[in-house]
Amino acid sequence: MEDRLLATLAGQPWLLRFANADDVFSYAIVDPHLLDDGQFATLAAQCAKIGWRATLQGRKLYLLPPGLDKNAAADYLWERLADGEGQRLAAARPLRLAAGDTPFDLELLRAAEVAWVPAGSRLAASADQLPPTARVTPLPGHQGAAHIVGEWAACVAGVR
């Protein structure tokens, strides 16, 4: 259904190309300057009718089924680890750590006990949306990534 939805939009000046990802979700490359808020809202409403959601991340437009998000994947891994580790996890539950830079990552960051957002990212620009556990790095880019890795290692080592 979502592929047909994008196919009906072929020829729109803002839609550069679209594809299906392994029959799991659909995505498109768009010109965000030509895609206005009203067009996106209409597309999002059409997705909602079939239980899907539309999210725009810069030039990438994703049409996603329910349950397909980074937090769901992290929950799945957490549960698998808990099933396999049982008693050890009950005695010393590891921290849930996360890093993200787009609104697509918000649920993952909210579920984390410690979270990082790189300076200069779309999320850092929307600090009011960040959970209280999120830390914005002092610098963007590679230096921000290095900062996250250093703090992540300190958390894992128990230094926090």
C-alpha cells in the first residue's frame, strides 16, 4: 500500500526517487525546499489511515509500519539479553545508553538512562524536545562523536 502511495506521487517536483526496503518499509529522496508542510501533512494522514507513519529526516522521507523504530529494536535486544542472562542481569542491571541526532531517535533517547545528542544536529537545535537524561556534546561532528564514545566508555566502566 505504501509503495502505491509513493507511486501516486510520482511526478511531484519534490519527489526525486522512491524505493521499498526489503518489503519492510518505503522511503524516498525528496527536495525538502519543494515539499511544503501541507503536502507532508496530507501524506502523513494517508499513512496514518493504514496504521503507518511518515517521517521526514532532511532529504529522506520514510514511510514506516507500526513497531519499526530504533527503540523497538533496542527493546528487542534488551529482552533477548535479559532472557539469556537472567540472574546476572537481575543482580547488576546494565545501563541503557543511547545516542541520536534526528527526531527519528527521540523514543530511543527517552528510553535510555543516559543519552547523547551531538551538537549541531537537528535534535540539538530542538533542545526542548530532549529528555532530561540527554546530554548535548560540546562540539559537533567527529569531535562530538569522540566525546560520546568517551562518556559511553566511562558509563560502561561505572565512572558516570
